[in-house]
Amino acid sequence: MSEKILEIRNLSKSYGSRLVLRNLNFEVYAGEIFGFIGPNGAGKSTLIRIMSGLTPPTSGDVFICGRSIQTEFQKAIANVGVVMENCELYHYMTGRQNLQYFTGLIKGVTKQDIENAINIVGLTNRINDKVKTYSYGMRQRLGLAQALLHKPKLLILDEPTNGLDVNGIIELRQTLKILAAKQNMAIFVSSHILSEMEQLCDTVAIFDHGNILELRTLADLQDNSGGKKHIQIKVDYPNYAGKIISLKFGIEAELAGRSIILPYMPDYIEQFVQALKQRDVTVFGVSVISKSLEDIYLDILKERKLGNIK
């Protein structure tokens, strides 16, 4: 069993009469990439501020490597690296000067630790340039290097892909996977970009209105989302094809471009195709597809009727 790095225990936060976080409970283990998924304004950043010691909870606690963020703050926070959505950097300094400045605030960081962090984030060729010449993605990478200087056991990232181009997103994803796999780091990522979280995370918590609606490994969430697999049939007239399937089999077909999407019923595939052909619908191909995290997320919100939760 991997080491438990982060434990959120009965955590709630309110601002006056507004309850932002409602009795949250979850754990993150060494080597795990944990995705905290929810829309903007759902309370994700509030949770990160509490985990980072910037905001006190109303009730409950956060434990990092077994240390309470409230009663043993220094010992707990020593194990944490945080990258907020907008990194606070000195733009008139070079990247290296920024890192050297921050080492003065952290005990035990060596010159080799600085070089290692620079290499991990891929800034070797630009580290001696002033930060004001950096792109947004490069500043994000420098912020990540800053968070890695003291070799934390827990890395917390708030909307890390915001503002990044495609190459930057791919590079960040690869870097995080390496940190989790090779350095056994626990990584907590908060985001509303579901397609990216699907490619990155081992475990996901689906969150909204202060509540965790689902908390599972990504594989388990997909397997138990009402059927991971679906049948996709590409046709010339999808709306007409969907009506045919609905009338003959009593199945509601989803439309997706030039295709219809049906529940995974492999024994019926040939019957579906024959029914369409008999009504002069041209079938260009049949494939089996998996339900995306975005689809799962929307299904969960619909099932829970989140708007009725008080």
C-alpha cells in the first residue's frame, strides 16, 4: 500500500451563511495523480487555499504526511509545493534569479536542487533570460520549478493548463506523470478542463456546489458509468437513422455529427445495421467507443439533480 500523503477529513468552509465546502473527505497517496474536477466558482480554489494554509477551514482538518495543517503547520507545509493559476514572479529578474531568491525562503535547498528543478520543467535554455521575456507557458513552468525546489511529497496545482498552448499542455502532462511515477510524488490537480484530466489522472473527484458527487479511480468511474462502451454507427442521415432505431428497438439514439451513438449491445449490432439498410440508410461503418469523462460528468450532474441540493 502506498504512503498516504494527503488526508482531507470532515472539511467544511463557509463565508457567513454561504457554505462553500461541505464535509469533504478524501485521501491522496504517493505516486497518485488526483484530479479535483468542477466548474469555475464551485469552491476548488477555496479548498486549495485551505490545503496551502492560506485560509482556515470552518471545521475539519487537512493532514499532510500525518501532520495537521492547523496544529503543525510548519511541519505539514514543508512537504508541499503549490502552483497557483497565476504564478507570482519577479519579471525584472531572470528565471534563475527568481529561483535563487526563493531558495532563501526555504531551508536546505542546494544549487543542485535548483538545477534539477530547471531540468525537470525544461527551462535550461531560457533560465538566464529575464522573466518579462517569457511566454505565459514558460512562466507556468518556472512556477512549477519553484514549487519543486524542496522536493515536496505533495504537489498542488490550480488550473495548471489555463493559458497554455497544445505543446505546453502536452509537456506539462508528461512532466507530471514522470514526477508521480519516478519520484513517487502525490499530485493534486484542480481543473475544469475535463479532456485534459481524463488523460492525466489516476483518480478523480467530481465536485460542485461544495459537494463531492463521485470519488473513484478513473477506470472504475468509466466502467461503472452506465456502460463504458457505446456503439457508434456512421450513416448518411443520422437523424432519420436514430428514429428508425428508436421505433424498432425502443432505444434512444444520441446524434454525433454523421453518426448515431447507441448503448453497448454487441449481440444487436447486426440487427441495428440490417434495420437501417432495410430503410435505405447507408451505413459507412460501425465502431465501439468509450464514454468520455465529460459525458460521465454531465450524466452525474443530471442524475444527482444538483440544482436541488441545499
